[in-house]
Amino acid sequence: MAAAEVMPNQSVVERVTSLPLVSSTYSLVFSVYSNTKDNHPYIRSVCEAAEQGVRTITSVALTTASPIIGKLEPQSKTPA
């Protein structure tokens, strides 16, 4: 098994998303999701409402968690 290349300034999220299994799974799920939205108008409206809700929740969570993330991020950047 090949080891994933670790860049010194990569965040944990960047490291995880660069893993081949995570990347290919994301591509597959995104493709199915996009095709479903494109082909089913009722599902599209539900998905768009859910996406807006997730954007709102993410924005609030990020604003709230920013001080904590700022303190933890230097620790999470150290190579494993």
C-alpha cells in the first residue's frame, strides 16, 4: 500500500480528502447526486432546500467554532 504524501502545511481535512478512497467515493456520490437532481424536479427542490439549510448551519457552526479551530489547528498539522 502506498503511503499518502504529507505536506507540512496541509490541514487534516486536506489530508483526508487527498486519500484515494475518499476522493473516489466523493466523486461517485457527487455524480449520483447531480444526476438525480438533474433528472427529478421534485427531488431537486428538496435537495436545494436541504443544501441551503446545510450552508446556513455550516456558516453558524464555523463562526462559533473558529476560536477553537484556531487553537487546535497547529496541533493537527504536525505529521503523523
